[in-house]
Amino acid sequence: MTEAVTGPSVGRFDIDRDQMGRDLVSLVLTVVELLRQLMERQAIRRVDQGDLSDDQVERIGETLMCLEERMTELCEQHGLRLEDLNLDLGPLGSLLPRD
């Protein structure tokens, strides 16, 4: 038989809304950075395979550079560095490859 816990702290915990907001921004930027890196790797594979025209290669390069610049700006706005977005997955290693 378990005892019921009563009192004002039951089922409640303190939430630091500022920290929660920063953590959410960090998580969203981490996902965006992961997708950016995946798109970059896919573009490099396609360039290496010769699947793209010179114009397509130029547009992809410009787009990826703009996205990287925007990611850097967003990180700066929220007091983060791109390195801060790399999650430690324990025995699996880090989420993002270390350049």
C-alpha cells in the first residue's frame, strides 16, 4: 500500500521560463543545423557525382552559405555558438559531426 503525498508541492515544480525559452531555441536551432549539415552533405555528393549543372551548383552553394550565415546570426542573437548546438548522445557520440 502506498501513501498519498499531500501538500502544496504535489504535482508542481518550478519552471524557469527564461531558461525553458533558451532551451527551446537551442533545440530548434540544433534541429535546423542538423538539417543544414545533411543538405550540405547531400549537395556535395551530388556535385561529386556530376548530377548538377554549373548553375545549380552555384545556387546551392549560395543558398547554403546564406543559411550558415543566418544560423550564425540566430545563435548570436540568443547567446549561443554553433558548437553549443552539438548534443552529447552518450555512447553514441555527438549529434553533429565535429569539423
